[in-house]
Amino acid sequence: MMKTVPLQNPVPLWPQSAVRGSPWALAAWLALAAVGPAHAAAPAASAAARPALTVQVTSATRSELPQVVAAQGTVHAWQEAVVGAEGAGWRLSEVRAQVGDVVRKGQVLARLDTRVAEAELAQMKAGVAEAEAAAAEAAANAQRARELQPSGALSAQQLTQFATAERALQARLEAQRAAVRAQELRLAQGEILAPDDGIVSARAATLGAVAVPGQELFRLIRQGRLEWRAEVVATDLRVLRPGQGVKVQPVGGEPVTGKVNRIAPTVDPATRQALVHVDLPAGAWARGLRAGLFARGEFEISRTEALTVPQTAVLLRDGHSWVFEVGADSKVRQLKVSTGRRVGDRVEILGGLPVQARVVVSGAGFLADGDLVRVVAAKAGS
């Protein structure tokens, strides 16, 4: 009777589909059967011991962070000056200023055609000369009458007539002179002047158009000053004061630093927000800020110490914030943390991370809890 001897290394069963397939698959199966399961497990154990990823680490540090109040709002002109025509019925003969021009107080923005008014002024001046001659004659007659009064050659009625004529012609002369002065003032209105230093933000003046009194021809941003009108929640108003520094970040522009000018005394009952007027620096216009831009900003209230890590060290998974701490054995431990303020590239850690813990700052997105890693030093500033 034949005795069956069990195999030391039983050959693993191979799927029939693989045996019927490529001869290379069959050869691989035979080689595996020759070395046995113990030898096959050795490479797997070696692979498991290798680091999963090379990472950069840094230590959580304590640093001072500003305590801020965030807000949003719109950039506006500090004040606007509307420039219009005062003379009626004159045509615009010259337009000198364009939108965006920087102008000075008293600079000519446009001129009106004043030729008709100049002719009228010449006629009025001739009338003044005529009135002066008449007034001088009346004054001479009145003086002679007063000299003859002691002799009785003239009656009291005649003396009164001479005196009245003198006063009437003198009054007519003053009226003529006043009309000349008024016409000269009208002629001065033939030049449209800038009422203050500023920047032309709008222009309605058109060459050849007839100017109408009160019609807006130009609009200026006075002194080129801009302000940011921030919409601040009413509960945050108590910590704001005039003179506080504000970091304003316009959309698509460079951040600028402004100062709180004034705080509105009323709160919008619909939004429960109040306007805070922030003066922007004089060079804001040259740096690309424009009236009408939307901007976000932060009012710095105070500075406090906080535990911080680089933003790249914090991962968002399943609605929570996580960091990977590297232990002494080069294995990572996934920790859930609570975060606070974000300033620059740093994030405040409110809880869940030990002080001076080493955290992964590069490659954390590819790790899992317990992975063995190869550690390299982080770049300076991380």
C-alpha cells in the first residue's frame, strides 16, 4: 500500500484561467512554489519597513498675532466737487481737462465764447463815460447855484432843482459803474476754473455745447483723497477708535494701510451694521485704487501671543482640521486641531497640538496615520 507524504511547502492553488493563459504566468507560479511562502513574505516585510514618503517638518512656535476686526466695504472719494457754468447762453469754445487729469486750484478747465459779452462791456463803459460827463456838469451847475445863493439871484426852488439834478446824475453814474462791474464778473465766468486741487473723475463738457447755469461740466475728487467706507457689525464698534490702523485689501490691487477717520453715529436697522470711514494714504490713487472698488479690511485692535504653524501643515478632512506630528520613531500621528486666526502664512492653533511639536509642512496630503516617513529639514521661514 502506497503511503502519502505531505509536502513541506504546499504549492498555492493558481487560478485555472492563469494556467490556461500566458506561459510566463505559469512560470511565475512554479517559481513561487519553489521558494515557498516563507521566502515570498520576506520582500513584503522589507517593503513595509521602507518610509512611505519624504517630508519636511517644522516645530509649532509661539508668536505674537494681531487681534483684528474684519470688515468689507467700498472705496469712495473723500469729497467730490461739482464744477458747472454760471454764465447763460455761452458756448463752450475750449475744453482743456479730461477724466483722470490731476488739476490745481484755479486751473482753467474750459473756456466759454464771451465775444458778445465783451462787446456789451465796451458799450457799458461808454455809458459810464457819458454818465461821468453829465454828472460833472450837474455838479458844476449846483456849485454855481450855491455860490449865488447869498445874492438872492436864484430862488429856493431853482437851488433845489440844481441840487436834485446833481444827485440824480451821480446816482446814474454809480449805476452805470455797477453794471460794468457786474459784466466784468460775468466775463470772468467765461473761464471754468478748478475750485480745489484734485483729480477729474467725470466730464460732461462738450465742445460747442451751450452752457446752462447749474449744469455739471466736471466732477473732481478733492485733493485726490480716497476713503474706504467699511461696513462693521454693531457689536464690534465698541473696540474701534479714530486713529486706529487698518489694513485694506482691494480686489485685484495691492494692500494699503489707512486710519480710522470717523465712525457713523447710527446703525442700519436692516443689516445691524454701521459705516466706518477710513482715510486711505495720499498715494492710493497712484497705486491703483479707484473709487467704487470693493475691498476687505482688518482693524488691528491688539496683539496677543499664540501657538502657530504654517498654513501648509493644516489639512481639511471631513470638515475638521488635522496636522501630522512626527514622533521620535519617524512615524506620523494624525491629530485633530482647532484653528483660529490666520496671519500671512501662519495659522493659530487653539488646541489639540503640543507646544514645540514637530509637524509635517510638505507632503502631508499623501500621509495616513502611522506612516513611516523620511524627514528632511524645512526651508528657512517655514
